[in-house]
Amino acid sequence: MSGASVQESEPDVEATSPWRRRGRVAGLWLARIGLALVGALVAVLLFARISAPIGPFDASLAIRPGSGGAEVAVPPLGSLAVDVFDGPLRLDVQLQRVDQVRAQELANDPVRLAGVVDRVTEDLQGAVVKLVVITVLVALAGAALVSWLVIRRRREPLIAAGLTGILLLGIGGVGAATWRPEAMATPTYTGLLVNANSLIGNAQDIAARFDAYRASLEDLVANVGSLYSTLSALPAPGIADRTVTLLHVSDIHLNPAGFDLVQQVVSQFQVDGVLDTGDITDWGSSPENTLISSVGTLDVPYVFIRGNHDSAATAERIAAQPNTTVLDDSATEIGGLTIVGARDPRFTPDKSTGDDDAGPEVLVASGERLAEFVETLDVLPDVALVHDPKQAPPLDGEVPLILAGHTHNRAVSELDGGTLLMVQGSTGGAGLRALQGEYPEPLTCTVLYFDAETGDLRAYDEITLGGLGEAEVMIERIVVPPDADEDEDGGEQDGDEDDGGS
């Protein structure tokens, strides 16, 4: 009986052996697939990265595991994500720095902005194609190497490379089948860029409008020079050798046309210095700060205070340039005139600081600190610079003239204590963001004429350049009465007014 039992069991062993062989084969292929995946993934993480120029930026691009789409990091402002395709991989783009040479070329000829958009697109497409090729090669090499190191068979690298190639073709097919170019119009923002979605979302429209805007402003800025000849017939603000001429600008907001206007007025009006009451940038970021170097090339003193859109890095960048001074509860002199200034205590682009929710008492306290500084001086200052007009009341009666900005609306008024408050419009037409509206805001600045001996304001020229669709330049001269106390209406000064326009 025992022998019969042994004979009956032998067919069962033979019957199961094919399943065992199949199991071993399946296990081997699973191991091959796993090793190929591990090798490809490690190689991609370590080596699938390139650096490439993207327009004025130097950028790095990489392919990383993810849920599809692309993410563009713009340090320190944040990032934006575009759900443009599905799949297990994501395209990461990081804008590392602005190339100063390429950025300067753009700043010197901003009418090429639309062409730059096309250039950025071409650069990005070329960089992505190069990255994809490198990623495929790296993944194939990594899969082959790991498979050979573990299994040690001559044909294993070819098998691993084939498996990886099939996988990459599948991922590429999923990406192509789910390609959604319309998603580029609705990116998701993080960081400070959350507050810029309306600007970036309409970048194509801004580029199209800026081309026409810039073309018209080139002629308008040039007209400032020709209009200056009309001022020779206007009442003289004072004896030539006893007059200090200063230019008040504010809220340029990085508009290249605003810088053009400043340069033209400095040259044509032969000003002795420029007083900037802030918001020269939009976000105070490093890429923006590389584009404000022109203030050091004006060959006249440039006095600046930070606005609520200017960072500490912005102030440092300006202070490092020749002929520049940044005031922060401090004083300087131009042509014998003493000028004091205080920065806006807020930095509103950084929402984490809560500055947007700060009440007017924060601004009043800033004005009070500047007033306390004024009391420590041996002589009464001739001009005080603040960014927000709400900083002005504590200085009423302490200085004869306060210059401000922030509101983007030009206004001249006399405070209760007799101090004249002059609020500038936007010398940059509120920046390129204004192109999103029906018409950009006008570009404004003011030339101030002071008596060099007394420091009194004798007259000022209000310069206004019309925005898109308004081919107009206007210069209006207002002569300040010798005794400002005689102006009983407390509003705009009633001097002799003449204007020239074209």
C-alpha cells in the first residue's frame, strides 16, 4: 500500500511544476519592471535637469514625479501651477535670476515687449524639448544600469531599457490625450503671486496694448522738450541764479515710459535734483530691482523714499547707485535746500505682514516720528517727503512744503497750519497694470522752483502726458503768491496760471 501511495503522488508533483515555472518567470518580470522603474526614477531625480535662458531670465527646468501639469516658481514672489496635462510626471520651471544684459536691452526698448513674449515662448519650447530628450535618455540609462547591477545578465539592460521605453511612451500618450492648452489662461497662484493673478492672466492683452501705448508715448515724451520753449514766455519763477529747480515724481511702478519722462524732463528743464515719493516698483522683488538702475545715470541728485510697494531691497538697490539718497527719518541737501523724508511704514505686497489691514494710525505715527526728527534739526527743513498723504498732518506747521504720492491723483492743498501739501499723480501712469483698463492713467510729474536764499516755493510746472488714446501733453505753470497765508480758500494756490499743450 505504501508503494502504491508513492506512485500515485508523483503525477501531482509533475502537474504542479509548470505553475512553479510560470511563477518564477512572473517573479522575474516583476523584478525587472521594479528595477527598471527604480533605476529610471533615481536617474531622473538626479540628472533630468537643465539650465536655459527664458527671455530675460536664467531658468532651471526639471521633470519630477507629480500629478501632471507644470509649475513655475518665481522666488521670492511664489509660484503658479498650470493643469495643462495629466500623468505621473510634472514639469518644474524655476526662474532663478534676471540676466542684467538681457533685461537692460528690454528696459531700453520696451516697445519690443510683444516680441519678447514670442521670444520667451520659443525659448521655453526649445528648453522643454531638450529637457524631454535628456529625461528619456537618462531614464533609459538608469533603468539599464540598475537592472544589470542587480540581475547581472547580459541581456537585462536591453530588457530594462525596453520596459522603460514602453512606460515612457504610455506616459507621453496620456499627456498628449489630455493636453489642455486653454488651462494656461487660468493658472493657480501661491505666495505673493496670489495678488497678481489679474496682471499675469492678462499678460497677452497687456503686451498688445503696450505696443500701441509705447509708440504714442515716444512722441509725447519728445514733445515735452518742444513745449518747454513755450514756457520762456511765462512769468519767471525767480531770478535765474537764485532759483533751485527740483523735479517731483512718484508711483512710477516700473513703467519704462515713466523713466523716459523723468530723463527727458531732467535734461530739458535743467533740474538740480529729483524727489521721488515712492512706489518705483510693483512688488519690490529682485527681478524688478535690476530694472531701476537708470536713476543713477541722471547726473543729478536723486532723493528717494520707500512707498508701500517698495521693499528694503529696493531701497538698498537705489542707495547703491551714484548720486542717490534714500531718506528714512533722515535729511539731505540739494542746492542749499534741506529735505527730510520718511518711508511708508507698510509693505503691502507681502500679505503675511497684515499691512493691508493696518489702520491710518500707523501712517500718522510715521508722520509723528518724522516731525520729532525735524525738531532735532538746527534749521527748519524746506521740504518733507512722505508717500501717503495720511502721513502729512503731524508735519503741518513744521515744514512749509510736503510732497506725497500714493493716490495716483494729483492734488494741491493747504493744511490748517499753513503747510502746502502737494500730492503727485502717477509718473508711470500707475505702471503697466493700467493697460488692463480702457485707458491708462496719464503720466504726471511736477517741476518745482525754489528761491535759493529763502527756500520758498515760487512756482511749479505741472506736466501731464495723456494715456492711450489721448495724444496730448500739457504743461501748466502756477506761480505761488509771495505770502501763502494770504490764500484764504485753503485750496489750490491761486497764482498766475498759464499752460501750453499739444
